[in-house]
Amino acid sequence: MSMRTHTCGELRAADAGAQVALCGWVDSVRDHGGLIFIDLRDRYGLTQCVFDPQDSAAAWDAAQSCRSEFVVRIEGEVRGRPEEMVNVKIGTGEIEVRSLAIEVLNKALTPPFPLEDREAELVSEDLRLEYRYLDLRRTGMQRALMARHHILQAARTYFDEQGFVEVETPILTKSTPEGARDYLVPSRVIPGMFFALPQAPQQYKQLLMVAGLDRYVQIARCFRDEDLRADRQPEFTQIDVEMSFVDADDVMAMVDGMLARVMAAAELPAPQLPLPRMTWREAMERFGTDKPDLRFGMEIVDLGEVFSATAFKVFARVLEAGGVVKAVNAKGLAQATIKTVEEDWTGLAREGGLGGLAYIRVQEDGTWKSPIVKFFSDAERAGLQEALGIEAGDLILFAADKAEKALPVLGRIRLLAGALAEAIPADVFRFTWVTDFPLFERNDEGRLVSVHHPFTAPLAEDVELLETAPEKVRAQAYDIVLNGTELGGGSIRIHDPKFQARMFKVLGLPEAEVQSRFSHLLRALEYGAPPHGGLAIGADRLVMLLTGGHSIRDVIAFPKTQKSVDLLMDAPAQVDDKQLRDIHIRLAVTPTAEGGGAAAKPE
């Protein structure tokens, strides 16, 4: 290239004697007794450049005026460093550039926060997002974005090798129920009508199967207007896949191969294939969650048999009423503080609908300390010992209630106990598939709704229960989980138009609503739809976990805050009256400078 001969991470000892030109940002300037050292940085690495007035007085004078983050071009000769000056921490540590000329291409203001990773991470995230272009200069951020690039490229290459076709689906589409609130876009051409930004390309990818594409993939942008958390953004990216003439095993096997490929791209050990699988019921029984973390033990144990004839009235009443008695052995946590157990964890149990949290501390001499132990028979004590593998130093935590209350509470406490015991390794990656989810659930109003979406096919053996016992119907659905985080999921779809109409009827959707929202899909199914299925994996979450990030904002170039605000671009922002007139919108409330358009009510 005309401006530079090498990047700042390229030169090695073999280049000694070469005349080179480097471009980049001044990382640091050091004056060492007449010699000036500039560490020059670009995204490829860092090179030490030395300015000696005996080599070039003009270059030495110019180097004195440089400051951190100036953009410069340096010409000079590559020389090997003295052995005692070699820096083994960087690739270019064996050489330096004896500089003969320097050109300041652009000066820089002093950054509002330090750009070293450790110091920058102590700065307010809002400040870093406001100056995101500076935050992205940090080595850690650039490493995360490069890892994202390699992971997504590996996924693309894998699917291309497997015969998938990448197809872009529309961003402006129709509002359909997908589980979250849509972002709406008013039409200028047709007054009073709206597009919606897609929550997912779900219906489009099914239509592509009807079209005969057979295997589709897309690195798809998706949009959801929902309350945000560390792992949510209003716009996000997913690896979106659909396949024809497949069953659930085919889809999961295909994704197994993709995950092994991206692990290699992230320079992590490949998982053993096939990835493990468990049913939704098994996950709930063993881990109290449908997102099980398999990196550590402390699994939930059922004690119904142990206490089947118990004299302890609390457990007896629960079991007689059809409830469960479950426990977790928090290994090595007998000395957990009273605040932790009786305030924090017991408070969590009460928030989950339990009356409290019974527990036993196992002392170092092996004795059991708890007010409930006196109610246990010798047989019950022996049964507990065997079922839970109790040893000195353990903390046994009980939950007794309906399974739907007890299991989630113990699942959350298991994670807290694992963290407190430092039993969860950060550098281990454990995948699992969770299958056979319930097809339906009841919402807060008691109405039957789809757990995934209304296009999910039920297990064939449960079809007869659709009208009579819908909550017992299991779905041909599957989620992929990594280290206790759901990466994504999918299902085998309904391809029969009559059965899809039946599904809408079970959900209680009025015919007018069905026709308004889904007529295009129902009509397409009538023209010969193949059996098909697929899934979507959250690309941001996948990259976050594989790179050790704490939030998906760590691996997105320009994320929003938890209030859905872009501090860099100052968006959302007000628009002028003409723009509103063009799209036939009138605001009932004048937006405030602090709230943008959030407080305004369109008419």
C-alpha cells in the first residue's frame, strides 16, 4: 500500500535492515535521556519506534510534539533489539524501528477516559458508549469484534459446505404476534398503515421452504421493543436456519457440527459430538430450570421416597397434597452465613411462593445441625445420607411445595450456591439440548398461548390431547443451552394447512385475526409445503459466552443502553413537523428534550 509497507503487528526479526513505513495511533510517548520512544498501534498490534537526533534531528523534533492518540506515519529502518530489551509479550518484541521521518496525519484531543482495558472498565459504561469510537480502540474490544467476525465467518462457511443458501429477508414487514412488542414504521404512501420491523424472519423462512430452497441460512437482524437486560438489545443478530424434509434429530445434528466449527474458530476445545440432550422435564427435575448449567454438580434430588411415611408434618402434608420434597446439597457450604441462608436465600424462596427454606448444616465432626432433624427417623436419615451423598461441611437445602414452585426456587439457589462455593469454572464450556417442551402455557390472564410460536408442531403421540388436555401436549421443540444460558432454539413446523388452522382454533384465535395476520402463510401451505424445521441462535450471546464477556454489549459494535438509547448518535431523537406530516402522524404531546419522543402519543 502506498501509505504503509507493513502493519504495526507484522514486523519480526527476519525483517531487520528493511526500510519500512508504518501508520497508526500513538499509544505512548517516552523520553529516555535524549531518545524518544513512540509505541505505534493499529488493530494488528504495536511496534516500538525510536527517535534519535543523530539519525534525524527533524524527526526527533517532530516526535517530541506527539501525544497519545495522534495519528502518524513513520518511516525508518527495522533493527533487532538488544537481547536484554526484547519484549516477549508482543509479537514485534524482538525489533524496533529506528525512525528517520514522522508525519502527523491528525492530532487528537485528550480522550475523556483511559483507553487501557483495565482502567477503561472502571469508567462509567454510559461515558464509554457516548464515545464508543474511542472505546472500540481498546485492545479488548477489538479482540471481541475480531472473535465475532471469525465465529460468524465459521458459521457461514460451515452452512455453505452443507448446501445452505443465504437469503436476506425483508426488514420492513407485517406486524404478527411473536412474543414481544413490535417496532412500527408508518407508511408515507398509504396513510394510516404500518410496517413492522421483524422480531425474527420466522414466517419468511418457512415460506422459503415452501418455495423449494430446501436449506436456508441468514445472519439476520431482528428487532424487539422490550425491556432490556444485560443479554438483551432492541436490535440483535441471530444465526437463522431452516431445513426441509427433516426431523428434530436432523436439525440438532446439523447445529452440533456448526457449534463445533465455531468453537474451533474461537480457539476453544471442540465439544464431543453429539452434544448431550435431555427433556424439558428432566432439566426441570434435575436443575430447576430449562437452561441448565452443567459445569458443576449440586443437582436437585427428589426425596419423595425417603419421606413417604414421614412423621414430619410439614413434609407429610405437602406429599399428601400431591406436592414434592426436593433438596440440593450445597457441597462445602455448611459455614455459609446466617444472612446468606436465612435472609437472602430464604427471601428468594418466599418470593418464589414457598413458605420458607429448611436446611441442615453438617458440622466438621459429622453431626447434623437443624431444628428439623429431630423429626426424622433413622431410616429417613440414612435415606438422606445415601440420596444426597452427605459429608462433613455440607449444607442441605430443602423445598417442599408444588413442583412448579419448588423446582425453580431450588434451581436459582443451586446457581447461587455454586457461585458461593466457587464451583463453577469460567473456562469450561458445557452444551446441552433441551427437548420436548410443553407446547402451550397459560398467560397472566389464564389464556392458552404457545410456549414458542403457533407454528410449532406437537409430538405425534400427543396430538390426541390437543383439545382435551392441551397443557399436557409436548412440542417438537428444542433449545440449545451453553453454561446455563439459552443460546437459541427452534422446532419442527406445522406444514399441513388444516392442522395449522386447528392449532389456531385450540389457541382461541378468532378467524378474523387469523386471516388478518396469517392468511399469507396459510395460503402458502396449501400449495405443497414440505415437512420442515429449523432454529435460531443468538449470535451476540454465543460470541459473548465464547469470549468471556459479561454482557452482549461487550460484543456489539454500537449497542444501546438498558433504556434503549444510543448515546453516541443521541437517538431516539425528535423529528421536525414536516417529517411527521409526510407520514401522517400528529403528536398529542410535545416531546421533551430529556425524554425524546418517548412521552409523546401519536394520533
